[in-house]
Amino acid sequence: MRKVNNAFAELTPEYMCFGCSPKNKQGLQMEFFEKDDIVWSEWQPRPEFDGWKGVTHGGIQATLMDETAEWYVFVKHGRSAVTMELNCRYKKPLSSNKGKITIKAEEISFRRNISEIKVSIFDTDGQLCSQAKGKFYVFSEQESKEKYKFPGKGKF
């Protein structure tokens, strides 16, 4: 297991990503880890991200899954990507007051610059709460660096 370095946070002072910037106090402030073919995040839900009292909002869950999938691409492919589609299924309510949750991403396929990724959210007890499959357009290394200021795979 390895904690992934947030290379974007070191890159520019105005970096304020809602999903992963440690400086965005209104954001999710996600951190990531990798082992073998999985990238994951452990995240502590907060009441300001509730839909119903005590239940993490579905839109926040979708954001958690989307962000984790993007970080899969950053870490495993060393390039930038954009979400083409993300299809979410909510299996059971995700409690916001029972401790840390885990969001896991694994790649299903990679063809012609399109990565298909499955992401799952597990509650504190390890029960599956929501799942998504997404397609992500992965830019070339050159375009990632030139257009999107991607710091390079080695920085993560």
C-alpha cells in the first residue's frame, strides 16, 4: 500500500479542486492510496454533505466516485482525463455519522484512450452502498502536460 502524493497541490497556489484540494475548506479534501490494480480513498463523511439527516447526499457520493476514478487514471496511466459518462447505482443509504468510508476504483478496460472504471463505496462496516461505472477520455502525455499542466506520473 502506498499513499499517493497530491502533485496538484504542490503545482499551483490557486489549485482549489472541490474533490481533492487540501486547501478547499468547503470541499471533500480527499486523499488517495494505491496497491496493485486498485486506487482508493478513505473519507470521513461530514453532516454538511448530507441529503437526509445522517445520510450522505447522492450527488456527493457521485463526486466521490468520479474523483476516485480520475485519480486512478492519474496514478496508473500518468495522464489527465475527463469524465465522458458516469452511471451510478445507489444500493443502500450511506451513513454520514458512523465513521470513515472507503471508495475503491479499478479499471475494467482501456481501449483507444478510453478507460472504463468501476468504483464502489463501502460504509464503515464494509457493506457496499453505491457503485458506478464510468468512461474517461484519457489525454496523451503531451496534451496532458501542455494543455492541462499535468505534473507527470512520477510526481504522484
